[in-house]
Amino acid sequence: MKKLLSLKNIIVSFAIFILIWQVLYMTSDFGDALFPSPLKAWQALVEMVENGYIFINIGTSMYRFAAGYISSVITAVLLGLVLGWFKGIFKYINPVVQLLRPISPMAWMPFIVLWFGIGDVPAIVIIFIAAFFPVLLSTVSAVGNIDPIYLKVAKNFGIKKPEIFWKIVFPAAFPQIANSIHLALGTAWVFLVAGEMVGSQSGLGYLIIDARNNLRADTLLAAIIVIGLIGLILDSLLKLIEGYVMRLWGGADK
Amino acid sequence: MYIEITNAGKTFKDGGEELRVLDNINLSIDKGEFICLLGPSGCGKSTLLNAMAGFDMITEGSIKIDGKEVKEPSVKNVTIFQNYGLLPWRTVQKNVELGLEPKKLSKEERAKTAEKYIELVGLSGFKNAHPRRLSGGMQQRVAIARALAVDPDIIFMDEPFGALDAITRMKLQDDILAISKKENKTVIFVTHDIEEAIFLADRIVVMAAHPGRIKSIVDVHLPRYQRERTSDDFLLIRDKVFEIFNMKHIPDIEFVI
């Protein structure tokens, strides 16, 4: 993966992207108010950086994201380990999970706003829901896919009930769980913006709404790009952490 | 007798069809014996081993070890598998320590015991490596060290060298023979390799399929150490086993009048 993201590739890729943007800007007749040029968007970004507005909103969003994502992942993994182990119980829970899973977290928004009001909580709850089901189901299946030989070995060496969870079950299921945690990061980030667009008066999502309300298409585009950049950075960070942990784990499957 | 198998049988139900995997098995094994279960695939040799190890129960008859009916796996009888069963997230050292963890030992004692057995199998230089970094033969050595570390009475081995190349295999055969005699372990060893069985065993239990049963038991009257794979006595026993499997080809005699 490192090769895919070499500096040269990044620069060329972005250069082409900006070029196409510029060409579209020059050939379209929307005008600056509807479709700003790269330069305009850049200037809007510089403006937000200079008055610090963007950093306040990034901070707010990151706090909500961390709270929602981390609490969701921890809950989903713990619950997934238990349900994956006690398959009998999961059989009775799975139908409801399958019913809830395809519902977009945004569908819960009216209730969430009614119950928790406007502010940090709606975005946190939306992110929690967005990350929860994929990680839960993946953890359950990871526990189910554990090579039976590990459990045989554990039994043979007299490793008993509570210990078997952190000595065998969790580490054996870990690679698949880590993969789902990684995938859920992207989903959760997507829904952070959606959640903030509806349920908040601050954050990156709100920045979008605010820009629209003020008819500032340049700020809008700048905010969109910032959201993309942060998503990219978060993904790369997690990839680094994942790689490091997998090395401690003993290397990935060949 | 140390291990006593009486009239043991096992029937699988496979979608209405009954499969007789073990039929009327009677076998007595002494302490310290090296027994090879030899036979083609489907003869129930692994099923019999799993039943002795307590992983998979028989449906009739009884298996007693040291006078006690086998009902579940025991720390005293460790199994070594063909695909090693090492935990990839643990280093060699931590893998060998696994079986010591439920015992009441201090951290230092545990580490020392593990190191001793890692040295015994010749892997001292690799104690901090993860299993994936090691070759198949080295991984199986780790599994052997892990089994020995808990000082078991019996070691069950289920085609342990089946996945290794011929040279590594012979080296490990030498080693396991030396170790089992030195540590005075009872070993039950499943294999489908006739020469491996003759090289290792005190007695070879030859099994046959459909239903899985004991066909014959061959005493291997060879010196316990440094058996010569090419010696006459070795070949004689090989001949005998070939005969049991009906694999000896008697050349057609042409009659010319």
C-alpha cells in the first residue's frame, strides 16, 4: 500500500484533479457564486484558517468523532466476542440485528434530536450507530471462524473459561476484527458530516450548512475538501496503527 | 497396563447413512512404549488417537488411561498436530509458556522452563521469533517443546511430520525418538508412512479401513537407538508390514513347456 501512496503519485493525482476542476470552471457558465474556481476555494480556506474558524470546527468534529467511534468500536467488539462465543444466544439476536443494520443511521435523526436535543450528542449517536453494526457482525463472524485447532490446544493445556477469551479467542479473531474496525472508520466519518448537518450548530457538517445559508459556495467547497483531507489522514493513521499492531501480532497471513 | 482399550467402537451418522469408523478395537499399551498407529486414510487411526486424547469420544467400549476412563483432554496427555497448532500471535517463547500458564509458577520459573525445552529442540536462537517466521520443521519443534514443557505422561502425535519434506522429516524422527527415550514418555504416533513407523515404534498397530479396525500388531525387534534404515532387520520388518497390507508383488511365474 505504501507504494500506492508515494509522494509523486499524490502530487500528480491532485494536480490533474485541480486542472480538471479549473477547466470545468472555465467552460461552465454557472458563475463564481454557484461554482467557484480552485483559487476561490483556496482563498476561502485561507480565510477560515486565518480567522481560526476552521480549527474550532475541526476540533469540535474530532471530539465527537472520537467519542462516537471509539465507544462504538469497543462496545461492538466486546459484544461481538460474547455473541460469537455463545452462538445459541446470537441466533435469537441476529434477526433483529439484520433488521436494524440496513437502516441508515440518519433515519434515527428525528428521534435522536427529540431525545437528546441539538449539540454534540446527535452526531456522537449517529457515528456510534454507523460504526456499530459492521464491527459487531464482523467480530461475531471472526469468532466463528477461529481455527478449531487453537481451541483444541487451549483445552489440551487446561486453559479455562475466562482466560480463553483474552488468551485465545480475541487474539485469534483479531486480524478480521482489525479489518472491520478500519472499514468502519470510513463509514463513521461519512456519517459524522451527515449528523452535524442536521443535529448540530457547530462542526464540519454544520460548516457546510452555514456556508449554504450564507450563499458562500467557495467556503462550501473549501469545507468539503477539508472533510475529505481529514478522512484521508484518519484512514492513513489507522493504517499505520494497524500495521504496527499486526507486526506485534506476528505478521499478517501470507 | 497403562492404556487399556477394550471393545472400543465408533459410529458416525452421516445423513442417514451409518459410518463405522472404529470397530472392536482392543489394545493395551505399557508406560514408556512408543506405539505407531499405521494405516491408509480412512482407517480410523486419527479417530482412535483423538479418542485416546479425549477430544472425540468413542460411542462404545472403553478407553482407560492409568485406570481412569478418558472423558476430556488432560494436561497430562498432550497432542501434537500435523499443522502444529502454534498461536501465531505469540513468540516461540510465549507459545512454549502457554501450557505453563495455568500452573502456579512464577514468571521467572515459567520463562526458565520454556527456555530449557526450546534449547532441547535446538531453537534457542529463535525464542523471540513469531512462528510465521519459522520453517515447518522448526514450527513442529516449537510444538514439541511446548508439549514437553508441561511434562506430560503421554504425547499423542497426529501425523506430526506429514507436512514436512523428507530430509527434515528424518531429522525430526531422529530427534523425537531420542527425546522420547530420554524423557521417558509414552508416545502414540499416527502415521501412514511405513518406514517412519518402523523407524520409531516399539510396536506398530496396523489398521485397516471399512470399518476402521486393527489388522495386526507388529513387534519391532530393533535396537531402540540408532536404527539403521537400510539394515537387513529393518527391511525384514518392512517386508512383514508390506505383506500385511498385501502390497508384496509376487512375480508372475511363466510356465514354458
